[in-house]
Amino acid sequence: MRKLSLTLTFTLLMMLGAVAQRYAYVDTEYILSNIPEYSDAQDYLDELSVTWQQEIEMKFAEIARLYEKYQNEAVLLPQELKNKREDEIVMNEREVQDLQRAKFGQDGELNKRRQELVQPIQEKIYNVIEQIAITKNYSFVFDKAGGLSILYSDPNLDISDDILDQVGTIIQTVRKEDRIR
């Protein structure tokens, strides 16, 4: 009997504790879109990406021209010259693929630049989120933009503007009246 009453008491206390938890959510896409420094970084990365992609496409087009020229002349070429040209084409292809990996690969230059430019902004935002969550006693803060499905959300729990206001003391953000939803 005593075990049953202890179990019931413990269960009730846990249920009361669960009810007392506070939740909030943020929309990081909204927050980031209202930070000019982030938009500038994204624009720079997009331009860089387009430039590198064009460079790579030009090199692949040159390889295609070399291959087409090789095919047209292959009938007339001695085997030794054929092998030399094939090796040249394969070597050029590998070089372009290596360049592509160096620019766009997992450890590529684009990812490194993204980390240099975007990660410090994200760290500042997450630090502010943590500060506000502690100050306002939130148990959980969800990111609405991070693929989390929310069927209903009370607009009063959205602390995105609070985050932008506080981040604005560290880095420039869009003025509250000019923010776009």
C-alpha cells in the first residue's frame, strides 16, 4: 500500500512538473532574413558559387571539344597518338573534377567561406536564444524553420522579434517596423 501511494505521489509530482514547463519557438529564417550582414554573406557566397560553376562548366566544355576533335581525327591517328590524346582528355577531366571537389565538396572552399561568414552570425543568434530562454524560463525553444512540424502555434510564444532586438545590440538587424514576415 505504501509503495502504491509513493508511486502515485511521484507520478503526480512529475505531471505537475511537466505542466509547469514553458515552451517558445523562433523562426530562424525570419531572423536571418532581417540581418543585413547575413544577406550580404549569402549574396557573396551565391556570386562566388556562380563564378566557380561557370569556370568549371567552361573547362568541361573545353574537354568536350577536345573529345569531339579526338573522335573526328581518331581514324587517321596512329595508336601511339591516340593513347596520348586519350590520356590528355582523361587527365583534364580529373583536374576539373578535382577543382569541382575543391570548390564545392564537403571540405571545399565554398563550405569554408560559409563557415567563416555565416557561422559567427548563427552563433550570436543561438547565444541570444539561450539567454532569452534562461531569462524567460523557457524549458524548450523550437525552431519553426528547421523542419519542425507545428500544427498550431500561439503567436504570443514567437520570440523571433525578441531575438532580433537583442541580436541588434551585437550586430546590425533590420529595424522592427521594417521587418518582413
